[in-house]
Amino acid sequence: MSQQEYQREQDLARLRARLDLALGALAEEQLAFDERQLANAPRDAAMEEERASAARSGRLGPDWAKIQSRVDLGTTSLTDVFSGRDDSPEARSLLADSRATLAKVGESLEQDDAEDNPVTSSIAELRVMTAEFSARRGGMTGPGFGPV
């Protein structure tokens, strides 16, 4: 085995080990999320009923009132509204508002310190590992050396 092949094998082994750690952290976060979701299900159901009631009464605005009426009739769903499948003017308005809100939340999250967020730091670590491996492999060709 040449020095270059040996180095490649070592780089791959380190990459796999770091990837396993990052994936483990992501799996732990997914498990914790699932547990929180299950624990919060009764509270979430109550909040959803409260939202639906507010929408029915018009407290959330006319678009929500129309959409909630259609949800109650079974002619649409919130999934249809927020996935874009419901193309009514009211649904498009709610979807646009939702996207604007999510963009603001996303900007806020980007400003958070990635070290405090295991998922964000795991994703950042994967990006660094990919860049490092790509730089190390340089002009190597052959099986397993396609685009990273």
C-alpha cells in the first residue's frame, strides 16, 4: 500500500468516526424531540382547539375564519393550506404570512451560538468534515472518490 493510499484510508477512518459521532448526536436529539412531542400532545391538542375556536370566531382574521370553516367541513386541511395544495386566496395569504414568519425565525436562529445547539453544531461538524476530506483527497481518482 502506498503512502497516499494509507493516508486516504486513515482519512476515511477518521471521517467515518466523526460522522458516527455526529449521527449519534442527531439520533439522540431526534429521540428527545419525539419524547417531548409525546409528552406535549395533550397540551398541543388543547392549543389547537383554542386556535380553531379563535379562527371560527374571526379573532384571527377573515382568512383564518374562512379556512377554519372549510377545515370543519372537511374540504381542506391545515396541511393542504401550508403545503400549498390549497390554492384559495385565503390559503395563499396564510401561507405567505407563515413563510414570512418562518424566515424571521430562521434569521434569529442563525444568530444563536451554534455551540449551544447540538443539532446545529453536528451539522456544522459534518460540513467541516466534508470540506476537509474533499481538500485532502485532492486529485485522487478511483472508486469512492466521486464528488463529496
